Amino acid sequence: MKYIGDIPKILNNPDYIYKQLDKDDTLWIIKKIDDNIKITLKLNTISSSEKEKEYKNSIIQMQILNQRRIDKYEEKGKIEKLFDKNKKIV
């Protein structure tokens, strides 16, 4: 994929961050490059040190989404905006 080299820039300077509401441990990190590039992160939300060994923070997906599709997910209540770089705090 042509955007693999942009992953550090996307993670360090996202335009939007959404929480996927049907998965407690999944965030969408979105950066506008050409269209919207969405990187889905799976985050460790288990606090027990024993269980932490079973889970690791990871990028589980990278895909191109247009703004219309992102808006549709938000309208249907599948994602919730946590961060908007233009508003700083949501």
C-alpha cells in the first residue's frame, strides 16, 4: 500500500479519532491524505498484568475511506468522535 510510509505521520498528527462503539478496544485514527486514510488501532484495555501478556496494542487495518462513508458510520451510531484537530476537543 502506498501509504505505509505515512503511518508515523498519521499516528502522530491525526485529523480525527473515533471510537468504534461495538468494540471497546478499537479506535479509528484518520488522516486526510488524498482522500481519508483510516488506520484502525486495537488497544489493550485489560488492566490485569496476567491478561496484558495476552493482548498487544496493534494496527489491525489500514484502508481508504471517503468522508461520506465516515459520516454515515457516525450517523448510524457505529462510531463516536473523540478528537477533531480543528476543534481540539470534542
